[in-house]
Amino acid sequence: MKEKELIQIIKSTLNSEYIGDDCAYLPDLGITVTQDSLVEDIHFSMKYTNAYKLGWKSAMVNISDVCASGANPVYLTIALSLPKNIKADFVEEFYKGAKDACEDVKIVGGDITGSEKIFISVTAIGSTKGRKISSRSHAKAGYKIIVSGRHGSSGAGLISLINGLKYPDFIEAHLIPKAQRKFSEQIAVNALYDYAMMDTSDGLADALYQIADASNVIMKIDFEKIPYDKNIEKFSDWKDLILFGGEDYQLVAAVPEELLKNISDYTIIGEVIERNNKSDGKIIIDGKHYSDIDNKLYNHFEE
Amino acid sequence: MKEKELIQIIKSTLNSEYIGDDCAYLPDLGITVTQDSLVEDIHFSMKYTNAYKLGWKSAMVNISDVCASGANPVYLTIALSLPKNIKADFVEEFYKGAKDACEDVKIVGGDITGSEKIFISVTAIGSTKGRKISSRSHAKAGYKIIVSGRHGSSGAGLISLINGLKYPDFIEAHLIPKAQRKFSEQIAVNALYDYAMMDTSDGLADALYQIADASNVIMKIDFEKIPYDKNIEKFSDWKDLILFGGEDYQLVAAVPEELLKNISDYTIIGEVIERNNKSDGKIIIDGKHYSDIDNKLYNHFEE
């Protein structure tokens, strides 16, 4: 089954208003919370990474989800399942990596158990104090679409690792990504109105698509405006890497134009327009309509 | 390596004051948080359970940890990793079980990914509003040791499952345990002074030992007082099942005697006494000193 079909089953079973965004927003507690798992040989291979980098990435991808919500990441719990023969220094290096990724975010608990393959599940908690929280359903026609950082580098890094190519910047982008805490903070602290924000964990195009779908708008993108590392042009299908590559953990947001005067270090890549006809695509990139980008997306359950 | 040695490595790497109790207490957010994982063929086997019961137990064991902290369980996130060939009705039944276990606790998010074996990691959040939070280091000489419910039933249930014995009550105790929310609430709402509380997920004796160790006291127990189902006497080593069986998800607490007038449905099984000599055991059961009960405990990493 496809991941999205399974999520649909979960939604209808739980009949919950919370399932939808990557983070759940719990206003009564003043927090957002997210949980993501990394499974050996599905999400990572020890052929290409090490314990320190794995710890770093496990923490960072969850911090990134909190950043996407607009909350301030404050606490993390880590559940780690490891094969019996694992060495003590693996555990030590893993937690060193996680701790370094965390900076001032505190690791406050978790669990360690046995398993056949390495399995990591991290929960991150963000404080909503002084922040306006995002939702992927909050994009409105007229909003500007902005992004942090460069796109496609992580995908190029994975290809480099698999094929033994020497692109250290891309490989670093893939193995030790950085969450965009500053970009998130500027928007969430200064926002007066609703806005949409996601990270690009599943690719820039997927994030744009999810926002368009949940907000019932069109995300109109000018490909030329998307920032990327010029070296990526050496890869075949490099435009697909930029749009669909995933795991860059950059942020993409749809915000009112007046917010832009209060923030820095962003790139406008397009704008939100009304979607009046069902035949219109949900994202338009350089005039090309995408109604369904599922077949371009990585899907763990796809046969 | 042993689980406890790995936890020691994590503690020293993180240098964190939070790692120790099953829940982390985050007073600035007014919450406690816990995360536990269940791995197929390590913690459960699909030979003995089904998707509904697995969902129930996954949710309940984490709700139980929140109850042990004294907080009021309010939210849950669930990360589920499943083999590719899994059926949609597995996911639906799993979430139905989790939802039924939750009662008023809300499932607000999580993650679904692929894996070879079934892997479940649940995070539970409790609200500390109006509650005094426990710590395993808060037992004091003179405190009474009280427990909820009956002990050993879950272990007897597992033996029944493996050996095809017909003890439906024990099997139910093992497959669909119930967290002791009422017991926890009465103590946490009425407590004026520090107290210690744990659930018996790793066995009654282990909980007693952990409290004694963290509080530097002796937990003196009268075995006769421990409530249990008389049918358990039909099992060989039935006293070991009661003390070391685990997975009953009952609560054990060390509380000031004056608190007892405000609570109901508890059994006094002993009292906390001072530990003046290093040669004293940490728990004393019917006069027998236990200094180290590690070798009686289930350990996922033990060779």
C-alpha cells in the first residue's frame, strides 16, 4: 500500500483534527510535537554514514519539523533499537552527534531496546511562546512563496555516495543537514497573520504540493528563482533533484508580502494564486501544471 | 552489552539531569513526556497477539509511564514501521486498539514508514496541572509502600500463551493491560510532599529496586501482602512471576502515611527504612536481602 493511503486510513480511524501537519499543535499545552523514525536500509545505510552522523541527522530532521511549525525547538526524546552485537562506542558517538545537532535543544529521555536492524524514533517538542504557528492549510492567494537555503544538494549527495562521486558539499548536505531555525524564528515571531510553512524533507515540489492541496490554492513557481548550488548542473536530471530530491530540510513558506520587510535571508520563488477550476494544477512551475506529483515522490510502501 | 550499561553511556554522553525517570519532567512546559518502543520478535510476536491488541498495548504502556510520573495523560504520538506486504486492515485494527486504550487521551500525530519487522514507537505527554510529580529518588524512610492491582498475571499470561495453557484472565492481563490512571490521579492530586512512584513494566521487584537505589533507602516488603490471583500458584516459580514477571503495568509508590487517608484501592506491601550500611540489601523481601537483582531481570542486550 502507499504511505498516503495508509495515512488516510489512520485519519479516518482516529477521526482526529490533529493529523495533517508534520507537527501537532497543542495550544492548551503551548507546544507543538512531532515524531519521525529512521529505519536502517530504508532511510539510511551504514555503508554511507556513521554513528555520529546518524545521531546528528536523527535529531536534526525532527528539529526541522518543529521549525516548520514555527515553534521554538526545546526538547527531544530518542528511542533507539540496536542489534545485540552493537558496540558501546556506537551508542556514545550516536548521542554525541545528536547532542551536537541539538545545540540548546535538550535531550530529555527515550528508550533503548534490542532489534535486528537499527531503528531510531525521535520526538521533538517546540514551545509556541511568542510564536505564531504555521499550518499547511494557511496559504492564501496573493501570498509570496519564499524558501531558505539551496535545494537539491542532499539528493545530489546521496547519488554521490552511491556512485563514489567526489562532491563533499553535497554529501555533507545529505548526511549532516542543518535545520533552518533562524528562518523559522523570524517568520513565526513577526507574523501577524496566518501563514503556511513546511520543510522540504520530502522534496521542494512535495512541500509546495501539500500546501496547495491543503489550502486549495495554486503555488505558482518560477524555477529560475530557486536557489541551488551550480555544481548540481553536472548531474543528469538535475532539475528533478532540485524539485523532487528531498532531505534538504530547507523551509518553504507562503507568507503575506508585508511580512518580508521584517525578515532576511530568504528567496522569493513564486506566489500563491487562486485555484478556481478543478482542472488547474495544484503547483505550476514555469507554466507547467502538476496535478499529482505522487509518481515523482519517494514512497516506502510503493511496490 | 547490557541495557543498563548502555543507558550509563547515554547519561554520561549527554550529561543530562533528565535521564533517570521513565518520564522526563519539563516544568517550564507543564508536562511530562515518555517514549517507548516495541519491536516485533523482541517485545511481542504476532503468533500470540493481533493488530488490535498490539495497538492497545503500544498506547497503554506509554500511558502507564505517564501515570507513574503522576501527570495526567493527555496526548500520544505513534510512529509505526511496517513491512511492505502489510494489509490496510492491520493499520486500521492497530489504530482502533490504540484509540480504545486511549479513552480521552488524544492521538495527535506520528509517522508511518517501511521496515522489515514491525516496529512501534509511542510518545506520551502528560499535563502536570494540579498534580505533584513523582520521582524514583523521592522515597524516604518511614514512607509506606503501596501498590495497585494484582501482580504476576502478565508473566503468567505469557507462559500460558507460549505453552497453550487456558488462563484467559492471565492472557488478557498480558495482551491488553490497563494503566492505573485512577491510582495515579489520587496520589498526584492529593500529595503534599515528595513521593516516589513507578510502574511495574519491568517487574515489581525491579521497580522497588530502582526506587531504593535512586533514593538510597531500603524497600522492606512483606511478600504475603502482595495482591495476586490465586490461580498463579498453579505455575512453577509462581513467586518469581509475582516479583520479577514484568508487564503488569501496575503502580508501586512510596508515600507518606498521612496521604493514605485521601486515597482508596491500594494495598500496603511494606515500608521504606533507612539504609545505613553498604552491606544492606536495597530491597528486603520477607527478610531476604537483594543487593542486585539484575540477573533476575529481562535484558534485551544480555548475551
